[in-house]
Amino acid sequence: MNSKVKNKPSLKHRLHEIIYEADTRGGKLFDVILLIAILASILFVMLESVQSIDEKYGSFLDVAEWVITILFSLEYVLRIVTVKKPWKYIFSFYGIIDLLSTIPKYVSLILIDSHNLAVLRALRLLRIFRILKITRYIGASNRLLLALRSSRAKIAVFLLFVLILCIILGTIMYMIEGAENGFTSIPRSVYWAIVTLTTVGYGDIAPITALGQLIASAIMILGYAIIAIPTGIVGSEMMNAKIHTNTQSCPNCMRDSHQDDAIFCYHCGDKLNE
């Protein structure tokens, strides 16, 4: 009887599993509720920006936002309490996002004109990436992250090549068109080359001479081929990526992707399960 009581997980450990992991029923339910709250909050932020809706339903939107803010505040406190090194979470990327997306509503109690701070609540949308650890999506999200990580060197070289190409093409167009046709400087000509190569085409600058138009046509066609390269690089890496569907999280260093039956953290060596 005593051994059963001793081996029973503590409340802190159970809360950590629910909040930071998704391999339990409670963890999945927590992530689903959090996802709904985030999407609802973003919807309210968008509706508040519409003057006619804000005038008619402003009180309801304010109350709903307070409910969501209190919910996120409780979640933020629980995330701090359930880890062994709270400052590690507080100063982590998601810790800062959680804080910045929660404080605007409290600031509105002190500052009367704090409407512009409401845009910080849109940062809550970034938290969806953390919720992608839900079992249904974890394989796809891990594969995408691994593919992006593996292909970052290739993409960096590709972007450097594109930048050099735009500088060369912009310089050529500056020499051909000149200031009288809108190409007043090399930086402005490089801007035109980037806009044209990416097939955006704002139209604020356009070549007038026949040679300039010929080069512009070649750049436009080249742009379609260049856009497809990053897709091919990432797609190739995704095909070769190994999928990890483990959600076990370390309460000490907050590293995840441990095996479900792992006892110790692969990074800090701290005990995972009680």
C-alpha cells in the first residue's frame, strides 16, 4: 500500500504532462481547448478593428477578451510553476510570446489610450506552432521542421545567389535605362530587379527602352524557375526526413521529443517520469 502511494505521480508532475505533453487524454484536451481559445482571441482582435462591429458588440468583445486573457494568465502561471527552472521558460521564445500576448489587456487598465497595444494579442497566433505537438499533427510538423533545418544551408546559398543576381541585374538596368526612365540609382534599380524577379510587379518603375524591356522579360521568365527551387529543396529533404512522434518533455531543461518510455532526459540527464 505504501509503495503504491509513493509511486503515485505528484500533482506538479501530472500538470506538467498535461501542459507540456500531448500523449495523454488530458494533454490532448488541454491543447484542443488552448487552440480554440487562441483562434477565438484572434477572431475577436480582428472584429474589434471593424468600427461598426466594435460600436455594436464592443461590450461583449471586451468581456470575452477578459475571459480569454484570464485563461491565458492561468496557463502562463502554471507553465512557470510546473518546470524546475522557471526562468528558462520565462526567457524562452514561447515564454516571451506568452507574456507579450497576455499583458495588453492588463495595460489597458492603466493606460487609457492603449488601443494600439491590442495588436500584440495577435502574437497568440504564433502559439499554434507549439500546439502542433498534438499526436495527429506531430509527425507532419516534425518532418517539416527537420526538412527546414536540414536545408537551411542550401537555402542560404540560394538566397545569396538571388541577391547577387538582383544586384547585377539592377546595375545593368541602371546603366541601360538611366534616371530619366525612373532608375535614379543602383539601389532603386536593385529594388526593381527584386520586384520583377519575384513576379510581384508593382509597376511603380518600368523599363522604357527596347533593350530594357527585353531584359525585363527574361527576368520575369527566370523568376518562375527561381521560385520553384526552394520548394524542391525543402520537398527533397522532407522525403528523406525521419519522423519523430514522441511528445515526452523534460521539466528541467524543457527539451521534448523523448521516447514515451524514457526515464531520463537525453540532454540534461534529469529524471522524466516519477
